[in-house]
Amino acid sequence: MADTFTVGNLKVKKLVEQAQIDSFVVTLPAEKKADVKDVILALHEEGLIEIEEI
């Protein structure tokens, strides 16, 4: 299921299904969702994605 994409200078690899990512993002407070970088970091800290600088 290795779905990989880039955001800016980050390579992002999903470790779980999109539905699980969506469910997690819904639970984030609004201030964490204001910037895509904050969302990516939260997903990474939760172990739902891997990120790598490119």
C-alpha cells in the first residue's frame, strides 16, 4: 500500500489507509490544521506516515 507523494521539499509515505488518516485529521484542533506542515508533522508523530526531506 505504499502511497508516496511530495509536499514542498518533503517526501511523504502513507503507512495506513487514507480513511485512517482522514479520521485522525478530523480530531486535530483547528490551529493544527491551519498549516499543512503542522498536519504532516502530527501524522508523522502519530506513526501514520513517514516523511523524508528531499
